[in-house]
Amino acid sequence: MNWQLQEAKNRFSELVKAAEKKGPQVITVHGKERAVLVSAEEYRRLVRRKGSLLEFFQKSPWSKADVDISRSKDLGRHIEL
């Protein structure tokens, strides 16, 4: 369900209950989606599934690849302005 921001502020407890029972609730400002309220349980599920960026790279099949990440010491070319 979509909630206008003012309505969401005025009926916050109802908004929280709806997120728990019916799923994510979208909050709009001037007709544009600005935020989504999810239950704590749904939030934990989403966070658990994604993990951290570090874990993502550690699990990557390329994590053991020998990649040269050193920087070139070349200063580039000189251009007259």
C-alpha cells in the first residue's frame, strides 16, 4: 500500500502494523516513492541474504585470481595551454 508522508506520520502505528502483517509499505512525497517501511523480520531476512560487500568479493570465483593492481608511475603527457 502507498502512504502519503503526512498520512504516514499521522497514522504511524497503523503503518507499522501494516508492514508487519501485509508486507512492505511505500511512503510517497508529492506522488513520488521516497521510502519503504518493512518489518524487522523482513529487514533481517534481507540483510542476512545479502551479506557484506567484503563477503561478496571473498566468495567470488575471482577472489584467488592474480590481478596486478599496482599504479603506473607515468605522469602522462605535457600539454601546452
